[in-house]
Amino acid sequence: MIRELAQRLPDSERDDPAVHELAPFGCGTTMHLVRLLASRLRGEDHTKDIDFSNAGIRARWQAGYGDARRVILQKPWQCDVDPLQGVMIYEASG
């Protein structure tokens, strides 16, 4: 908000020392976060949280890699964003 307000001030107000001091507190970054939700794999049961076998780890890794590739292809962060939004969160599941 600070960034937006500072940009709307007339030039005469922007030169005020107090504005120069406060304006840098306005962050110009919008962060885009993608939350990957692990979907259930075929044959997976209640032991999935303690399955550290090579096959179990490989299956979960491949599923996560596939989910990440799909969301990268979808590019949900390439959308119109309100300039006042500092963080955009997208959820993706396989």
C-alpha cells in the first residue's frame, strides 16, 4: 500500500523528506507461491509416512516431479494481479 500511495502523490509531495524516508518501506515485489499437494498414489496406505524404501521414495519423488512439471506448464502466476497483493498462493495437486 505504501508503494501505491507514494506513486499517487504529486511531485511536490514526493520531495518531502518524510515521504523519502517512508516510501522505501513499500515493497514492489509480488511473490507467487505454488503449493504442491501430494495426491494419493495407487497402492498407498496408512504406512506411506514411514515408507522409506527405495521404491516408495522413488514413487513419491516421481509424483512430485510430475506435479511440478504440470504446474510449470500451466503457469498460474501469469495472471493479472492486484498491485496491492504482496503474495499470491496457487494450489496444485496431481
